Amino acid sequence: MPRTVFALAVAAAMFVAGFSAVSSAEYLTGLSHGMDKRRAEDPPPVADTLALRCARNEWEPFQVFVFDDAGLTGVDVNVSAFTGPGDSMETVELYRAAYVPVTAETISHSPPDVTKIGTWPDGLIPFVDHFVGEVRDGAPFDVAPGFAQAVWAEVFVPEDQAPGTYEATVTVTADGRAPWTGTVTLAVWDFVIPTGISIKSNYGYSHATVWNFHQAHGGITARRDLLSMYFREFLRHRMSLYSYLDFMPGYSWNGAADAFDWDWTEFDAYFGPLWDGTFDEPGARFTGMTLPWPPGGRPGDVDAGVWERAWWGGWADHFRAKGWLDVPFLYLPDEPNPSEYAYVAELADRLHAADPDLKAMVTEQFNEELAGHVDIWDPDEPLFSDSLPWPPYPDVYAERRAMGEEDVVV
């Protein structure tokens, strides 16, 4: 079937299903919201209009999908400023989605769910690096035949933006093809969301992995500058990390006092603003941090319990004095089996022996064997809803919160 006929046929079918028809370009392009995660092999959305809603002081995403039977070269996407009743909103950032193949051998489900096999969007490659203003590899780009390429777009709504409905034009161009245009409307609500992180959550992060990748691909030479960029990127999207300490405070063992002597100067100067809310936008702060385990090298004449309590107790004393004691937690053995519960409970008790205000977190659902030992429960997300047919049910976490415990998504 010729591409033009194919495009009209799909457009007509999707229009009947409630989508607007595609414009007159010779390839398929469609607009969709930010939660539309689809494989490159899946049919793209066919819509040239999209309506969004957003609070002030918020980033709102949407996507542009580009598809052609025969493939495309030199594709570029442009989004105009959003104009409406107030000042135009010109902070619009674009990223080309990078894809990873998922096979039966790499699916994490057991048994594998074969319906998930395919090429899934994962990383985002910027058109322009917003930290240094340099053009990156996001565009222009080619689209393989039959491949639905997603472009991720984000618009920032300032804190003082006048409420009302704004409109932007999306333009897609490709070598030898007619331009495609679509319209995105954005209804700005008349309230502001806080800059800080309102829902406590923590995401794993390995700076060593990130650093090595950047260096292998011509990255920057200043390690902490790179780390700071990632901190800002997470904070601007209200996401908190937990495993991000790239260096430790200075310490040495004081045998006369059975304690550590600490030098927190450099550590506080770098990491402190993350917990004070002064690192980037005022009020944006990380909500978690993994407590380091006691270091090796314990002198043979020092009792292991003394060494351990002095280490964790030193962290507790310092973070308490700085007003940061709500941040650190000990990450207990990950997703323990019931046979490991007794050991997990013992570790939590050892932490509390160092300082009862320190918190132990376990990536497990509530159970009686760990009750009274664990301070932060991190069950699978569906266990916070009614979507799983077995206990413990969501009510138990409300009961534990009333007792001073927490739950968190990690």
C-alpha cells in the first residue's frame, strides 16, 4: 500500500476511535502525553492536537512520535513558545528517546512475559544540553523503516505564570518531505506546587558507573562538577537519590576515647546544601541518604561492637547537630527471604544500639518478624494499593505510620 494511502487509512481509523486526523505530511506523526510509553514496533499515536494541564512551578512533558514505512532522514522537531493570557513560556526542552531491546532472555518477569518483548524507550538524548548550552546528538536524526521514534518534550511553567490556556505549535521536518505541524494546548492552573519534594521517594544511583560512561565518551574532567549536574537534574524533577555519596568525611580512630575523630569540613561544604535545601532552587532537598557501613581496618584490640557503634553514632551525632537526621537510613540486606529475617532484625537492632534515632530500611513488605526492628518499609508498589490479592493490605502501613514508622518507594 502506498504511504499516502496508508497514512489516510490509519488516520481515518484513529479518527473514528476519537483521535484527530493527521496533517498533510507524507509520514505519520502524532502527539501524546508523557505517560505513553510504547515500543518502537507499536503503532504510533495519530493526533495533531494535544491538551495538557499543569500547575505553576512545574515541568509538564509530552511526546512527538514520528513514523514512516520506508524510513526518514534528517528529521528535526521544533516546538514554539507557549503563548496565551500571560507572558510566553519559552523554556521548552527536547530529547530524542534512545531504545533498548528486550528479549525473552532479558525480561525480569519469571516466567517471562512474552508480550513485553520489543524495543523500549529508555534514555533521553538532549537536542541542547541545558547545563552548558551546547548542541548534542538529539537532532537531527534518522528514523528506520517501521520504527516509531519518540521525541520527549518538556515545558516549564514559571511560579508567577498567569493562569489560563496557552498554545504552542509543533513542527516536524524531514529530508525531501513536507513539514508536519501540530498544536499543543496547556491549561495552567491557578496554584503553585512547592519546589521541594513532597512525596518521599529515593532512587538508586551509581556515580562510578555514570562517571565511567562519560569518560569513555569524551566526558568532562571534573568529577564533582558532573555529580552536581546530576543532582540538579534530579532535584528539578523532584526526585531524591539515596546512594550518591562520592566521598566520605575525614575520620581516624581515637583509641583513648573508643571513638572516631571526624573532619566534616569538606563533606558538609559539598553535600550539606542537598539537605539544607540550598543546593539549587531554594527548598529543593534530597529526602534520603544511605548510611555507610563501618569501614574495614578495625584495630584488632577494638571490639567489633564498639567500632560499629562509634561509626554510626558519629554520623547520628553530626547529622542531628546539623538538623539533617531525617535524611540518613541504613539500607538493610536487599529483598530478604524469610530465612534471612532474623539476621535483618539483628542488624537493625545493632544500628539502634548505636543511636536509637537512626532508621533502618528494608525492601520488603510488612511482616511480624521484622515489626519493632524496621523503621522504614519499602514493599513492592502494588502492595500500597488493592491490586494484589494477598496480605499485607495497605491499611497496615497506615497503622505503622501512626506508630512512627515510615514507608517509602525506592
